[in-house]
Amino acid sequence: MFKKILIANRGEIALRIIRTCREMGIRTVAVYSTADRESLHVKFADEAVCIGPPPSRQSYLNIPAIISAAEVTGADAIHPGYGFLSENAEFSRICHEYGIKFIGATADQINSMGDKATAKATMKNSGVPVIPGSEGLIDTVEEAKILAKEIKYPVIIKATAGGGGRGMRIIRHEDEFEKLWDDAKTESAAAFANDGLYMEKYVEEPRHIEIQIVGDQFGTVCHLSERDCSIQRRHQKLCEETPSPALSPELRERMGTAAVKGAAAIKYEGAGTIEFLLDKNGDFYFMEMNTRIQVEHPITEEVTDFDLIKEQIKVAAGIPISGKNYFPKLFALECRINAEDPANGFRPSPGKITNLHLPGGHGIRIDSHVYSGYTIPPNYDSMIAKVIATGQSREEVLLRMKRALQEFVIEGIKTTIPFHIKLMDDERFKSGNFTTAFMEGFDLSNL
Ligand code: MV4
């Protein structure tokens, strides 16, 4: 087992990783930018190294500084958390070259899933259902128009280097094709230095269902069922739940099996997520694979009683998994609390937390790095806490979440708490019958 792990991240996920390391008897090294001197991850780790000034490029994305910090502290592994360098193939490869175990996917796995057209082809070849569309990239707009006629409008153009909604265009009529095609090309060239595009039939109002998987170094892959992430705004998830109100045990089994098949085909090691679109007929299709631990992993932990960070560390150390799948024994919901003003277009609201009281009690878990007197720097992601409610039924969980959100006191900044309280009272949300279009019809006034 590793003796010392460097955590190449900040905020709540850095704390989350430190906690599991403590329980496993593994020493921890925090890295921090000068904006994070007073952060809890710095205080909770056994050692801490400053890696640069506030901008991410010069600190949490600064590969030479992070490798140096691992070298001087003698860390034998690096956990990248989510975001930052977690899906950076170059970083994974450099760690490997320096003899430091990267607790995440290999460079090859990151590359093969990072290129979306390649990822789709790989999944299709391994028998995972994919959305009808182009075979790989499309060279010319003429070719694209012919294909769109064949698969019938509406279609969606996606950037192969994109993901998470960037570089996409929905095309509903042939007369807008050339403009939207050019927009997508220009945008992806500027954003990713890669203008490769592919096309799919557009699925109207799907649900976003993702399957958590874990693979070991011996080719064994298991799944831990799904998370429903349909409540999103501009591709930012707001809350996630498991089990999905839309899945029967039979569909869960089929989606889980498909995810395992796809991950096994690339000999996936570590924790990963296979994202699917679920359409109104109950058909599901591979969308993307995330080769990292995700923000919403705690809901899976709560309903399966399985520590995903511990499992990531174990498989990285070469310990085999059992191969058995995990199914939800309880219900869980996560609300992401962001330092944003939901009544003002979710505009960031950094600043000093002048007073804080975190909720607690039965069935409530809080993953957060903030404390009373802490100043949220403007340089990073605005998520400041995750409230996770667990219970015996979906109804109980929604009532428990509302109770916890009402207990939450945070002064000095605006947060998304009022939005989540309103969400818990929303009839559509309560019914469980919603899609990724849910937020388009949500009234954000009176928050
Ligand atoms: C789609 C789609 C409908 N049809 N692909 C959004 C993010 C990226 N992962 C892919 N996305 C979508 N791809 C086809 N063929 C609808 C979306 C989509 C979406 C997906 C999941 C969650 C929220 C979403 C919001 C808008 C669009």
C-alpha cells in the first residue's frame, strides 16, 4: 500500500481524499496556491507545499510544480480529484515516468475517452448502444447535410474534443445547417484547437443517467448502479439522485451490464463513469465516459455503503476487486451549494463567510471545506458544499433534504440554498417525472 499520497486538488474533494487516507493509515501531502493558504485541506493534510499564485494555470494545473512537490515530499502516489489535472493524459503519463502512481486512468484511457468520436466508436464496437449518426468525423458540410437527411432532423453536431456540452449545435432545419455547422467548427477550433465534428440524431428531452464503474489491474470491472443527473442548468449539474426514479430493476441491470462491457473493453482501471442518455421509450445510449471520480460520487457511496475513494486507492495499489456489482439499498440526493446568486442568473458570489452553521442529524452528510470566517477566493469553482441526504424512500429523502437546507445558515455571501429549497417543493421534481429540460421551465423569481 502507498505510504504517502499527494492530493493535486483543493476544496471539498481534497478534504474528502485526506479523510479516506487517514482511515487507511496513509500520510497526505496537500498542495495549495497562495489564494488557499487558509484552506482546510492545507490544515488537515500531514504536509503542505505551496505550488504557485492564485491562477489555476500557475498552481493546480502547474505540472512541474506538482511533480516537484511530490518529489521533495517523497509521495508515492498522486490523487488528482476531479477537474484540474484529473483527465489530463500528459499528467498521467508524466506521473508514470517519474515512478509516481497516478490514482486515475492511464494516458491511453484518458486519450481514448477524451476524443468523443473515438470513444463512441470504441463503445459501439464493444456492443454498447450508441445514438445513430455519423461513423466518426465528418469531413465536409455537404457530406453532413446528406447524412442529416438520412437520419432525419433534428440532428446534433458535436465537437469530438468537446464534452460537457461545449461545441455542440442542435440543427432542426436544413436551411440553418451551414451557419450552425460553421459556428460549431469555429467554436471548437478556438476552444480545443481541434475542429473535428461528428453528428447524431438529436434525442429530445432525455434523462441523463450515469453508471458508476470500478475496474482493477486484472481486467475485472464492476458497476455500482446509476445516478440521475437530469437537473442541470447550462450543463452544470445542480442536484443528483440515486436510484433514478426512471429506472426499473431490469433497466438498471441492463444499463449496468452495458457500462461494465464498455469499461472492460478498454481494460479500465480505477473509478469511472459511463454517461447515458435515456429517451422517452426507455432506450439508452452511450454519451461520454468520465475517467475520474465525480463531484456526485457520495450519493453512490451512501446507498451502496462503499467508499469509492478507498477503492480507487486500493485498485491503484494493485489490489483486485471482487467483481460483484452493487445495487442501491437506500435512496440518496445531493444538492450542490454554490457561492452564486440563483436570483441573478447564478452569478458568482465570492467573499467572506461571516457566519456559518452546517446542518446535521440522521441521514445528512456534508462534504465541504468552508468554515466561519473563510473567504471564498474568486479564482476557482464556486461550489462550497455538498449536502447529501439519505433515507428509506425518495419521499423521506426530499423531506430530509429540505429540513437540512432550512437548517443551513451561511452569511456574507449569496448561495444556491434558496433554489434548492424551492426545488424540494416543486411538484414536477417531487413526481420524479422530469428530463434535462427541467430547468428551462423553472421559475427563479422569489428566491
Ligand atoms: C445529446 C442530447 C440529445 N441528443 N445528444 C449534453 C452534454 C454532452 N455530454 C452531450 N449532451 C447532450 N447530447 C443527442 N444525440 C442532449 C444533450 C444534452 C444534455 C445531456 C445531458 C444532460 C443535460 C443536457 C442538456 C442539454 C443537452
